[in-house]
Amino acid sequence: MSLKREFDFLLNGIQTRATVPVDMSVLAMLRDIIGLTGTKYACGEGECGACTIIVDGASICSCLMFAVSAQAHAITTVEGIGNDPEAMSPVQQAFAECHGLQCGFC
């Protein structure tokens, strides 16, 4: 028997509802349930940063956070930062200026 939970949260500025198994990570929810694949799986241990998201303004490794813990929180993924080269976020601007890699590992 699989226990699932339904909850609401803010995803990239949009009120979102998800139903997920209680043991699912935010990373798996974003990729497998919601379909946002910009957040990447790499080490699975919170060391590399490929799965980093912003939760209520703080950087979090999404591979280490249970999806149900997102209830009533605001999550921003790489897709939510923006894609307008004329109006880049500070994160995007820093990557452009410092020649950051696409995956964000460094």
C-alpha cells in the first residue's frame, strides 16, 4: 500500500497542487509528477548542487527534501528564474559574467 498526500504550494509564482507518495523527494516530484526537468539529479546526497531550488528565499538541495514538506511554501526552480536575455535575474547575470556551466555544478 502506497501512502499519498495532496498539498498546495507556490511553484515559480503559480499556486500548485500535487498528490505524491509521502516518501517522494521534491526533486522527483518536480521532474516526474510536474514535468519540470531543469532541476537535475546527480549525486543524490546534497553535495553537488545540481538539484538546487529556492524555497522561501533559501537554497535547498531538492534531493534531500520530502515533497510533502513543500506544503504552503514558495519554490522557485531554474524554470522560474526567467528566460528573457534582456531581463536576467542576478543568478543568470552572474553565470553569464563568470562563464558558468549550463548545469550549475560549479
